[in-house]
Amino acid sequence: TRLFNDALFWMMLAAMVPLSVWAAELSEKMVAEGPSAACESYGLPNEHSSIYHGDQVCDRKEYNSFKQRFNRNLKYKEMKQTQHINRVPNQKSVTCPLQVQDLKHEFQGQSDGYDTVWIVENTSSEPVILSFVKDDGIEYSAIHPTVTPPQSDPDAILYPRTFRGIRTFDGHVFHARTWDAEANALGPVVLQHRTGLIPVGQKFQELSCPAQDIEPLNDPNFQRTPPALDRPCNHMDIGFRNMANCPLHGYYIQSNATSCQEKFKFHLGMNTNPEDFMWGWDSATKFEGSFVGHSFAFRSAANPSILVETITLQPTRIIDCPELKRKVQTNKVTTVAMLQDVFASISDQGNLVDAKQDNYRLGENPSLVVALFNQTDAAAVANATTLSRRKMGGSPIHASSFVATQSF
């Protein structure tokens, strides 16, 4: 019955997202489909979805069964009634921090949101320990979050050239620490990551747009795509948040052999307290199921010829931090327990737990740790990794680590 209700819920919410009447001066084809151009002109990274989402990385039947347990319909109704979406933070990553930040309490009332999947990849030369930071600042294993210190859990080790898909919730905070295998001791934090919504258009605060964001009705060119019930491994439910000063259209950049074509996906309005935060035309937030390698173009709804931002979904990538070996890292935010505190043996943890029982039991299948260079297209993966590391190496702070590559 629950499966039927969830399926019915998603189908009913596949509402039409029509075009703003203020775009009428532009051709209908231009607005509905976006421009067609050479893919190189977008400057998009070369990612390969099959590596992170193919059936080789999970038990697909178990994964979909796991997702169905969350009863997103109930969560949606709760967040809709309470305007909870405004307390869910934006996604944020800090690489090679000299001072560890408190990503869990950046603003008053910060809270967790929908379930999602965080894909993290170790492109550094050393193994790291993945930890989950709870509200009290103590770090637990990111895979079995009743185990602390995190190095007590072998599944929390992420070796070089491997990645892991972690089932989690928007608003959760994770650390990656260096690890001395011989001493089984933790080193500095080389990555901080908070899952959350992706901010769009932060640098665009002077766009020109009409006073009203009118929703044109009954236009079949602007229907939302209903979510698939049979989802591939590590399917990501991504929330986007409009940070520009005008409404935006979001287009999926669909590539073929000769060009990239933009297909309308959703509209980002300006209302931060809408009647319906997920499906309302005026809502500043929208959610979309997506994968590594998917790219989106965001354009002014009033004038879609203005490209505001392009975003490509990528793994959060851990890099080498030579500067941390020469300087002392300051961390007054989180701690690692000195004694092992295991509420249940790791073998008894299982792969998942009902979300209604404990939202902090992330659950994971150890088989999801995948060696990237065992793939047939290892050279292509190496190229993608090099690109991401070059993009991420310039600054220790990145507002959206899934969005390691952005063009403006």
C-alpha cells in the first residue's frame, strides 16, 4: 500500500511548469528547449555516470527497497506545513582547512532535510577515514554511525582511487581525516562536507525582471518529469535554491554526437515561503533526481538568452593537503572519542535502518566502495579526476563540492 501511495504521490505531483509570459517576445522553441551549441562551448567536465551509478556498484533491488522506506510523501507534507525548507542549509565543502569550521551550526535553527546520496572520491595519495559529525561535535564512522572513534570501523577507510556512495540527509556533516594505518591513528581533517541544497546565481544581483512572476498554465512544453520508481544505484535527489535577484529557468543540458541541447526542467521563483516549496511555480527551491555528470544551465526567466550559471554534478573529491603537514590545524569544533564506543558489533549493524527510528543511522553496503581504476575506461576517469583537482586546488573553500565546476 505504501509503495502504491508513493507512486501515486509522485505521479500527481508531476505538475506542469509553464513558461513565464514575459518570455513571449522570444521564440517558443528558444525558450522551451534552450539553445543548441557545441558542447565544448559550455566548458563542462568529462564525467562518466556509469562508473558511479551502474549496477556493478550496488544491489539495485535492495537500494530501491531502501529508498521506499523513507516515506518522502510524509516528509514533504511536514516540510510544506512548517516551511522547514528554509532551515535546510546549502551544500558546502572546505578542503585542506587550517581551521576546522562548524558546518552544523552556521545559522540559528539549521536543520536536516530530505534523504539523498553523497558520493565522495579519494583522489589523494593516501587513505583517509570518513567520519560523520553529530550535533554534539563527536565524530563517528560515516558508514556505521554508532561506532567511535571512526578508525575502529574498517568500512570507514577510503583508499586512494576509490569512491563511496553514502546514504544520508541534507544538512549532515562529514569529515575526511588522514590515517596512520600502523598506529591506527587519525591525522588532520583534509575535507569537511555538508550535504544540502545547491545555491544558484549568487553572483547575479542586478538582473532585470518584471515585478510579477506569472505562471502561464496548460503549456505541455513545461511539464515536470515525474521521478522514476526504479532508480539506478546512488541516485541523487538534489535540491536547487535560487540566490539571484530574479526568477530563473533550469535546463538539463542533453548532449548528442554533434551538439548540446537544453531541455527545460524546472522554474526557480523568488518566494522563500511559498505554499508549496517543491512544486509551486513561485518557489525559490526545486528538487530534481540526477546523477554524476548531469549538467544544468540556469537562465533568466525574463530573458532566457542570459545564461546565469552552468552546474555539473560531480563527486566530492578529496585531494592531497601538503600545507597541513607543515602547519598545525586548529579544531575547536569537533572531537574524536578516545575510547571505542560500539553500541552493536559492526557485523550486526546491517545495511540500513528505518528512517523513522533514527535519522542518523545512515546505513551502507560495504560493496559500494568501488575501485575507480578497475573500470574499462580508466583513462577517461583519470582525465576527469585531473580536471576536478585542477579546479579545486586553487582555494580551500568551495560553496558546492558536488558543483566542483561552474561557469559564469
